[in-house]
Amino acid sequence: MRIFQAFLFVGLLVSCSPVQQKVDPSLTLSKAERERRIALDFTKEEKEVTAYIRQYIPDFTPAQQEEWERTQALEHRWIKGKKRYFRNAAPNLFRIDSFAKSCKEKRYPAVVSQATLVDQTHVPQVIQHVLKTDSIYVEPVRMRLTYTLSVHPNVVPDGTTIRCWLPYPRRDEPRQRNIQLLSLNGPSIQIANKEATHSTLYTEKKAVKDSATVFKEVLEFTSYAEWHPLTPKEIQPYRRSTALYKKYTAQRAPHLVFTPAIKRLSQQIVGTEKNPLKQVYLLFKWISDTFPWASAREYSTLTDIPSYVLANKHGDCGQVSLLFIDLARCLGIPADFQSGLMLHPGDTNIHDWVRVYFEGVGWVPVDPSFGIFTTGKNQQETYFFAHGIDAYRMIVNNGYGDQLYPPKNYSRSETVDFQRGEVEWEGGNLYFNQWSWNIDVAYIPLDN
């Protein structure tokens, strides 16, 4: 593996800056393509949904179902004249609707996630270590990640070249260190410049008839937890004339727009509070208390994600993060999107969160989806994720919806985020239903 690594970096590795374009065609969808993707998200028939619900609420009534549909707790739409439900509408109902949730928990008590169980030990250690050492980067974890993207057999003709972009750890983040690419089962690679919005590893392979086309990267990196023991008095007034301030408090259609609803809501949440740190606390708590997590539609099918969250009263990690950013920017607090993978033992997935800029401090991680740490034993633990993050992350993106390197020729499967990867061939983009992805992580002991 080490021999391969040396050969790879001497002979094949190219570090490149993304080419900037005013209009990136890979980030736009035709109306027909958007509708096609929506149809792939809304695949459940009514009989399937009602059968699932009856497992937990055997005697639910048509009136109850109608109310769930009216509030979009049971998400549905009409597709070519037929009523179709979101593929995860039935499980989501028991996350979104309080009555449905209570009925399910009578039979099956709520289970604490593995990520929460890990953080119950990890978070107090992070706080204690920071307070003891005055370093904000502590409790490192070394991980070996095997990331696999598999294009289904016969999706493209035999011998056709498939272009593939895989997620790669950012090299410009101080809490992510000692990154090593150990192996890649492709003939050549290109890694985007470390300042690029999306940290990508690009490779190509030819399809073989009746076989899956598998792209696999194996890498190691050390990830540090980050926590800032902030107090309101140390937050300095923003220098509003700086390029940083202007960029990260600006609107960015279609997902970061200061609509009348966003303007009203941001002021309602913070009231008369003017201190940016206290405002962030208020936004963080409001989102944590207001929006239950629910499985999400594909982002490329949504035209304004914060408005979608407000209208449907639920959201996944990226959706509530974009809402948080929209509200923060509307208040004049610089905020940006950050995302990648969560790699907690027993609980791995793609994940999104936020970073907020405080004058005199710098960028600080905020995870609205992890939210209030309900098992926290004190204020610092309870609000840990309002200005901290655990070590079990791989940061891939600083920002969202930017060009990949090398540029895609066709529309992206994910027009906002980049975590699962992207693939295409000379005939067009390969959408999520044409390939699968897998995360496998091992934890490597660190030398003391």
C-alpha cells in the first residue's frame, strides 16, 4: 500500500484549481429533469403508506390521514394524475407528528443514536481538555476511511468511460490533519485545490458488460474536536467593510434569500438581543426545539430549502443548516455551509452543519441538527454544538453549490451538497438510482 502511495503521488497526482465560470450548467436543471427526479422521490402508493402506519396506529381514521397530509407530516404530491407519497413519508410521520410519534414509542421506546452515545463520553472530555490546555483543537481520532461508489451493471455500454468524483478530506482545515491517500482502484487521479469549495478526488474507469463499475478510495486522516469557550463580552463589533463580512452576510439565491418571512422570523427569534453570540444561541435553540429531523427529499428538487423547512415544519441536517445560515446572515452574522461525513463508531452517514464567523475569534463550528445536547450535565455540554463539534467528522465542503474539478459536462445529481460523489458518461449524468455508495471506517490508535 505504501509503495502504491509513493508511485501515485510521484506519477499521477495532480493538484488543480477549479475553473471559475459565471454560469455552471452542472448546477442547473431543466423543468423536465426536476420533475423526473421528483417522481423518483415520490414512489409510494397509498396502500403501502397506510399499511406501515397501521403497524403502530391500527385504528387511525381517514380524517387523521387527511390532516397529516394537509400539514405535510405525510408528504405527498400528484404525479401524472396519481397520488404518490414521498419514499420515506410513512417513517417520517412518526418523527414529525407528535401524536404518531407517541403511539410508536408506546410499542417501541425511542432508541438513542450511536452518535449520541459516543458523544456522551466524548463531549465532556473535549470541554475538559480545552479548559485545561487552552487549545481549541483536542481529542484527536485517527480514522481509515474506505469509500466506495458502485455504478450498477449495464447502466452504460460496455467499454464506455465513466467519470467519477469522490469526496476527499479538506486540506485547509486545522482540525483535519495528516491526510494520506493509501489506495485508489482507478488509473489516474486529480485532486481539487485545497481552497476549492468542494474537496474532490477525480478518476475514470471503463464499464465492463454485466459488471458493476466500482470506484474505491482508501485514506487515513486525523480529525480533532473543536470547541470555543466563548463569552459574549469577547465578541467584537463586525468590520462591515471587509470582503469576508460582505460575502458571508450576502443573499445567494435560490436558497439564501431574505424573504419577508425570513426577515420577520429572524427578528422574532432574537428580539432586542444585539450580541452576535447570544443571537447565535437563540437561533440554535429555536431550530433545535422547532424542527424534528426527518429524511429529506433530494435537494436538487427543492427551489428554496429554508422556505421548504418553514412550510413543512421539519428538515434534515442540511436543510436546517441552510435555514440557520439564512437567518444568521439576515441578522448580519457571517455564516457559511460546511459538510462532509459523520464517522461515529456504529453511526456513519453524510452530514451537514454550519460555521459562523465572530469578530476577534474567527470561524466557529455550529451543528443545528445535532442541536441541544439533551444529556448534557451543564450549560457548556448542553450548548456544545452551538460553538463546537466532535472529532468524528470528515470535512469535504466549505460552502455549497459550486463547480467540481474537473468540471462536469452534465447536471449534477446533487446541485447543493457534495458528499456521496458524482458520476457521468458521454451520454449524460448518472443519477442516484443508477449507483450506490458505502462508507467503511476503522479507528487507528494514535501514538502517545
